[in-house]
Amino acid sequence: GYTTAIAGDTLRVVVSSSCSTAVAKKFAIKAALPTAPTAITIAPIQTNVCAARRYRYSVPVSTASGFTGYSWSFQGPLSSTMTIDSGSVTSRVFTAIFTSNSAATSADSVKCFYTSSCGNSLPKGAKLSNTALAAPAAPTAITIASVAQNVCNARQYRYSAPNLPLASTTAGAATAWNWELVGSLSEFTNIDSGEVNGQRILVSFSSNAAAATGDSIKLFYSSNGCGDSKVKASKMSNTKLNVPAVPSAITITAIQTNVCGSRRYRYSAPALPAASTTAGAATGYVWNFVGTKIPTVDSGDVNSRTFTAIFTSNDAAATGDSVKVFYTSVCGNSLTKASKLSNLALGKPVAPATLTIQQVLPDACGARKYRYIAPATLPVATATVGAATGYLWTAPFGTLGSTGTIDSGDVNSANITVTYTSNAAAAAGDSIKLQFTSVCGNGAFKASKLSNVAKLGCLTSGTPITSRVEATSTKAQVYPNPNNGNFTLNVATGVTAKASATVQIVDMLGKVVMTTTATNNNGSIVANIENSNLQNGVYTVKYTVGNVTNSIKMVVKK
């Protein structure tokens, strides 16, 4: 039989005969080994799939005698990231997947040799053709769109990214978006729609501030296996959202201006302004008054657009008397609009136009009567003067007036009757006064001189000459004077017979506040008066002895 020779094998031949043995001869046997592969073909199949790049490796078919197969091997850093997914290291053609995205280095290579029954060929080597597969390129732009820019504390912006880039010959495909908000405004954000890995997100801001340095939106792509792209950043476009503008005007309407102590005004503000590109919408009103004239709100309230208020003061608006209003909003309150109050002074009634004096008949000595008549109609209110509500008489004054006493009506009646104990004619200073009253205060006085003429046939004291039966004169003294309501009246009557006397204390309005009696003894009357209820003022002490009546002034001062 035959045995396959291999390299290094030798053949030894010895020739012999009967004559002798010849010297042996050795012959070297040369095996027929395959020649090395002429080339290694590297074909990229899938080079842009991150962590899964595929290459095909092949060599020519060997025609060498005894050829049996192929043997492949890899050297270098990339070899540890390679996995054969089609064929094998003994196939003429096979494919391999690399999980590394790096480019081949000088040490990265592939080798192949033929195998045969005679032995293996020399190897053929080739450097790997892998080029670097980079992460996706950074996003080219971020689109910022204002969705609700003028809603206080709820402004919305939409952020949009380009479509995910596909793989290229040098970069892997992006698989997701990644958003991030940074800066001081990021603390006031909430994603209302979309998500941080989506192409678009809708973000609401609870802050109304403008974007400051450092406030930005950032975006990068991520990919499976190639890593993340570089970051694209854009400054946030938020502008400041202001509080509403100040109210443009306050309208003051006079409703009832001539009712003393109850004047009414209406105050109105403009309609609430809607939101603008720079300011939030107003949501309400706040009113207040400053100064000395603070009214009472009687319709609406201080948060209404329109309300009415009543002033108890009848004075004109002074410096500093004003009404103010501002708008409220979720963004904050507007500036304040102020307007001076329009109140004019509401005056007191004018003085009565007339004061009529009539003498009441019959006319008796020491008891002369006069009627004083006010105008029949009280003046009504005007735009500047309040309506009169009543009358106020001042008791007659002067030498003659001090002897008068109101005996019909009172100081607030339209008509009064006054009785005078003096029979003298009215002199300079003898007069009576009248004024109208109102809620605005008492009006000016109308004064008229008393019309009394002298009553003939009477003594000065009031006793008719023909009826005089007692003393012609009296002398009186009050002491102490002034006093505190406790005093002594001493009257020298000149009448020796025992007789009674009447003493009256009359106030300045002619009202009798006290009456008492005393006894005449030996030509004089002594009356000790005690009345602690008397108020400070000037009083007339009237005393009557028989038919003689006289008076003396007394001052009470406590």
C-alpha cells in the first residue's frame, strides 16, 4: 500500500547482492502543500447598526491536491467583541458581528490558511476594515412655541425636536429624545403633555418671570449601543407677564347731594381688562377711601365694579380726601388709581327772610304781650343748601327784652307769644332773633328790634297809676352774686304791713325754673333760696310785692 508522505519524511534505499552489501542511500521526500490564499475579501454587510455591525469574510477556493479546508482566526482588540453568526471559522465564507463601534486599529486583523492532507498552507492576513460608528449628531434645532403666554401662573410653551436621525455610514441611528429644563425657572415647571423621551413636550410655568441667564431647554438623542448625542440648548423664550395695568379712570356720579348727613355718590371703575401679550387678566377690584371723609357703603361693596356710598359729613372734600381702586389678578395687584372726592359743601339754611311782630290786645300794665311769627314755609334743599327742619328763637334780649317771658309756644315753635313786665318802649339793643334749624346745622339769624312802645298810665314797675295802693318803689339785692344756686334775696318794700311776696327765677329763654313765696316783715322781704340744679348762666329773679313787680339779674357760676 501507500502512505502519504509529509514534509520531513525521507526514503532510504539499500542495494545488496550476493557479492556484497552496498551503502544505503537516503532520498528526501518533498510533500505537495497548498499555497496560501491569494486574498481575503472583506465585505461590509451592516455597518451602521450600533453594537451589531456585520462583515462577510471569504477566500478563494483552493485547487491544491489534497486540499481539505479552511482555518480562520482574528487578532487584536476587536476580536474580543466579535461573534460569528453565519458560517464558521472553517468555512470559506462566514459573517461576523461586532458589538464594538470602534474603528479597527493596526493590531486588528483576520487570517486564513488552507488545510490539506499534506499539511496547512501559509496563512493569508488582512487588516480589519471596521471604521468608527459614532453616536448620532446633536439635534439641529429646538422649536419653542408659546401656547398660553398670558395666563398668570399657568403659562404654557411647547418644545419640539426634529425627527430622529437615521443611521448613516458614520453614525448610528437615534432611538429616543431626551429633554431637560435647567435654570431658576425649571423649579416652576410641569410637563402637561408628552414626556421627556418624546419628540414634543408641553410645559406649564407657575412663575410669571422672564427667562433669566441660565434658563434654558436642552435636548439630546440617545441610541442603542452608540451612546448619546451632544446636547442642543436653547434659551427659554419666556417674557415677563406683568400685573394688569392701572385702572384708567374712576367715574364719580352724584346721586343725592342736598340731604344733610346723607349724601350719596356712585363710584365706578372700568371693566376688568383681559389678558394681553404682556399682562395677565384682571380678576377683581379693591376700593378704599383716604382722608377725613370716610363714607359708609350702602350698595355693592369694596370689591364691586360699581358701588354707592353715603357721607354723613356735609363738608366739601378737602386736600387728601380721595377714593382709590386697583385691579387684582393671579399675577398680582395693579397700581392704584386715585381720584379726589367730588363732594361740595352743603351749607346751612339762610336766615329767615322776615320776622313778623304783632302786639296782642288787650294790653295790661306789667303784662304786655307780643306775638312773634316766623315764615310759614321752611326753605327746601337746594344744590348747595340743606333743607330747614325747624325754628329756633332766641329769647328777647336787651334792657326791655330781659323782662320778657315766653308764655305761648316755645323756642322751637313757628310762633311764640312773649309777655313783658316792663311798660317801657323798646330801646337800642332790645331785639329778638330767629334762625332755621337743619341737619346741616343752624342757619344765620334774622334779628328784629322789639316793637314795644311805652305804655302810658303805668308806673315803671308795671302798676297802673290809678290802682297803686302800696309802695311806689322797691329796692332789691341778691347776694352773693355770682353764686352757685344758693343765694339770699333782700327786698326793701317800704310796706310796713304784713304781706306775702312771690319770687320767680327765669332763665335766658324766658322759662320759669323756680317759684317760691316769702313774707314781708317791717318793710323788707328776706328770701333764702337754695337750688343746686341751676346751671351756669344769667337768670332774672322776679319778685312781686302786692301790685308791684320788679326784677334783678343774677349770675350762677359753679
